[in-house]
Amino acid sequence: MDKKPTLAILGGSGDLGGGLARRWAKAGYPLVIGSRDPAKAAQVADEIRTAAGGSTVTGATNAAAAAAADIIVLAVPNESHDAMVATIRDAARGKIVVDTTVPLAPPKVSTVNLPPTGSIGKATQDALGPEVRVVAAFHNVAADHLRHDHGIDCDVLVFGNDAQAREAVVRLAADAGLKGWHAGVIANAVVGEALTSVLIFINRRYKIDGAGVRITGTPQPGAA
């Protein structure tokens, strides 16, 4: 059996990061939960480790978590994003960085609000440079669903310039109980990020508990 990569979940104490962390811990991934407060990170790590039944889950500062990981997952709110990218710049060299950030602008979170770069994912790639393989994903999954042990009626669009890095994140999606789809280069992340505001609007309008997206059609044999 192949050894699973160590994942740093920066924002692992939040709803989305915590939900993903719980699912990946149950799938057997070693995790490091990052936080500005290492005591809080340790507490969250203990909770996830207990829920997962013994997986290796530890807590650390964000910088230390990023340094210890093979794959770094950014699960932080938009207002914390730029500072977090600056924090991990050195530790991220040569690694995959999975960016889940959506450019929401409270209180108008149901209105699409894209950055000048076109998407947060592209801004992250530009900031970290070509030595880092940035993959944008998990924008449209309701965090509350991730925190409970049930199937999730939502697919994951996976964007990135490096096909092997995208494939690694497609596998992460599968191990979290989700279907991941290669969706093209990092510039295409604008679609996934914008969809979040649309889904928030749909949730409110139709009183849906966590609307998601599904890709229809059946891939042909041999298709990646």
C-alpha cells in the first residue's frame, strides 16, 4: 500500500477545514492542523484524532504545519488569505498547495465578487510562483455536510496548471467521499469560486440545506 502524504490543514479549526480534516483522518492520512494559536491547533487535533479513531493528527502553528506537510490545504476566509499565503511562501516551495478560498464579501455573500486577478486560486499561484503547484478545489461543498458521516450530493471541480497535482487532489476528493473532476488550468478557478455565491443564493431562495453541483455524463473508458 502506498504511503499517504502528510496534509497540513491551515484553517483546520474552521467549518470547511475541520470537515475535510475529519474525513481525511478517517481515510488514514497523517494530518497537521495549523493555527495562529498552537494550543488551539493541538485541541482541534485531539478532537479530530479521537473522532477518526487513532489516525496521526497533530497541531502546530501555520508556518510549522506547512513545513511539516507534503500537501498544504488553505481553508481560510478571504480576509485572512493573503496573510496566510505570505506565511507559507517558503514552506510551500516544491509542494502542492490546495486553495479552497472563495472571494466572498460580507454581507453580500450571494453576489459574485471576484478579485482583479480573476480568481483567488490564480492570485495564489502568482504569489507563490512556479515552484509551487497550486490547485483550487472544494469551493462548492457545504461545510456542514463534511462534518457528518453521510454521502454528499456534490462534485468537486479541480483546477490547476499541473495535471499530476490536479490528479492528487482528485484522489483527495475521493478519499473524502466526493467525486473530483479535472476542470482545467488555474485560471478556470473563477468558475468554482463564483459558483459558491450562486449556490448561497439558491440555498436562501429555495431553503436548501447545502446545495451542490453535479457533472452529468459518463467518462469513456480510458479517459483521465
